[in-house]
Amino acid sequence: MAAFTIAAGTGNWFSALALGVTLLKCLLIPTYHSTDFEVHRNWLAITHSLPISQWYYEATSEWTLDYPPFFAWFEYILSHVAKYFDQEMLNVRNLNYSSSRTLLFQRFSVIFMDVLFVYAVHECCKCIDGKKVGKELTEKPKFILSVLLMWNFGLLIVDHIHFQYNGFLFGLMLLSIARLFQKRHMEGAFFFAVLLHFKHIYLYVAPAYGVYLLRSYCFTANKPDGSVRWNSFSFVRVISLGLVVFLVSALSLGPFLALNQLPQVFSRLFPFKRGLCHAYWAPNFWALYNALDKVLSVIGPRGFLRCLTLCALSSFMFGWHVHEKAILLAILPMSLLSVQKAGDASIFLILTTTGHYSLFPLLFTAPELPIKILLMLLFTIYSISSLKTLFRKEKPLFNWMETFYLLGLGPLEVCCEFVFPFTSWKVKYPFLPLLLTSVYCAVGITYAWFKLYVSVLIDPPVGKTKKQ
């Protein structure tokens, strides 16, 4: 608890947290990895071995390049480092190729790129007020937020076991959020525009950015009640924002426009022929797809972070062909809200617990079973205990029904991992554990979405952040 009361020298505990999680990531290097490992190896090979005109046409592997151009260039840059580890990984026809050097390169590339995520978390912490204990201002909210973000269970297993590069992408998003809180709107818009051209799934939260920037930057004055002065609209600022988006888009898409390949690029980015649902059942439901429009029309001025989180969660709930890992797009921004208000902390804990548990089926091999259970328990116990301590003077974070539901994850895990494999249903109904997990978690995530929706409509905006 001593670290909580340090008014200065924040870098000491922050550096320790960053170093600790980096060491944990290194320990996870030998663990199971999914087909995404081969996906990114193939993209390294495509961008390294072929001219740009063939990047979005190459189809030797089923794992074709389907991320925006900035990510393709990112793979291209990585490939020029990868060749010093193992040249064979850059052969397009070496399908499912894996070697110890390839494994080390891919794993360490993810760890190295997380430097941006760590920096973004540090910047977000600057935007969070300390908490007064007596006459002293403690660093406790910042410490908790740092743990919730840097040690996020879902991000650890998805990036450093399952294998992806979400860390530095979320780093770009958190950095853009921090810059908006610091009133550096053009930088915030720039980082988000760059992010969209790395991974287009972040289009889910683009409406929140549009509404916030329009209100907070393009209108140069606000009334005392928080509404805008309509005669203060600045066309110069609108043009400036548009220019940022245009220049970033031109840099990303320009080469493919020159090659007359934009239709092919977009066909890879938005493969509508795949159908409505992803192969792995994300814990969501398809209904009332226009709910997002209604949300935006009501809560646009009520708080950027809430709007962003609700956009992400609504898109996850009602989206097309949703990947299960997309739940992290709502969990991480919600972390910033959780340390500022008890009601948001309650929603966060329900969302993060059920959302993280829904990722369990990603790691289906026996050696990773104790790892995922241990990491999940450590993160969940810390999240609940730290937020309960932070808001100990508030009402309880859970009611009896919520507590009963969350405790039900224990018996569910026992049934899926320890009972079902020894039943005759394993052969006849192999999909049953995934079905039970998705349906059970869908209840919790839907409940969290509903609570967040209601809180946005009836609660006052989240507490103010520091003025820069």
C-alpha cells in the first residue's frame, strides 16, 4: 500500500509494473499459438517477397492479407528484421512454416511493439485525478488503472499466447484518447486516423470520435450548461480535421489507388461473403442493429469515453461476423472509467470478467489450462478487490444477482474443462462447451451493455479529468 501514497516519483511503480508484465510475456513465449501465428508469418512473406501490386491478390495460403495498408507496411518493415532470424519464414510457399527462430522473432516482435502501449497507458494516467485520503492526494487510481490496462488478462492471452498484435494498436487508441483529454485535438484525430488504417475494426468507435471532435473542437465556445454555442462553429477547424484524415488516408490508400486496386483492397477488408457470424461464436446477439444510431443521437455530448465504450460494445453486440477478441475494444476503454466512478466500476467488473472468460476457448490445449485459469483469477481478484477498496465508501459494487451470476463461471469452467471431456457427449456434441460458454457470457455482456446504456441516459457525466 505504500506505493499508493507516493505523491511524487510515479515512475518507480509504473516502471516496475511495465517491467513485470514484460517478464511475464517472455515466460509465455513457449506456450501454444493459434493459426494467427501462421497468418502473420504469411503476411511477412507476402510483403517481403512480392511487389505491392500483388499484396492484396496473393492467395497461395488461405490466410490472405485482409488488414488495411498501414498494417501491410508494418509487416513489410518487420520482414526486413525477420530475414536476419530465419529467411525461410519469408517464403510465400512455406505454408505453416515454423522454427524456433521464427517463434522467437514473432513473439519478441509483439513484446517490443507493446512499448507504444505502455507509453499510452502512462499518458492516460496523466489524465486521471488522484484520490484524496485525508489531506493527502494519493496515486491509487493511477496505480489501479495501470494494472487494469498493462496487466489486462484478455490482452495477455490474445497477444502473447493466442498471438496477435493488439497491444500497439490499442496503444494508438489510448494515446489518441489521452491527447483528446489534454485538449490536443489534432493529435488525437491524427492518431485515430492512423489507427483506422492499421486495423479497420476501430471503425466501430469512429462515430464517438466524430461527435466529440465536432462538439469539443469545431465549436470554439460552450454555454455554462455544457451545450454548444451554434454561432461559434469554426469551418477552419473542420477543414483542419478533414485535412488530417485525408492526408493519412492518402498516404495509406494512395499507392493502391494509383494501381487501380482499391476495389480489391476493400474486398479483402470487408469480406461480406463470409456470412453473418464468425466461426468462433462471439458472446453477442443480432438484434436492433440501429441501436447505435439512437445512442449517438442521445449521448453524444454526455462524455467521450462513455460514448466510445458504448459504441464499441454496441458494435460487438449487434455487429456482423464479430470476432470474439473484439470484446477487448470495449473492455480497455472501460478501464479508464472504472477508476473514476463506482457505477462504472461495477459495469466494468461484470464486463471484464465475462468478456475475459469468453476468451477461454481460444486456448484449448492442456498445457495452457492452468496458465489461463491462474492469470484470469489473479487479474479478476485484483480488479475486484482494488476497485472495492477505491470505492469502499460507496454502495457495494455487486448486488446478490450479479454476485450469483459471476460465481456461476466457476461451475461452468468445471463442467466444460473437467467433466465434459469424460462424457459420451464429447464425440456427439463437441461444440457444446463453446455453446455453453458463449451463451452464458452473452448474458453477462448483454447485462453490462444494458447497464452502461441506462447509466449514460440517466447518470451525470463522468468526473472531470485534469486540465492540462
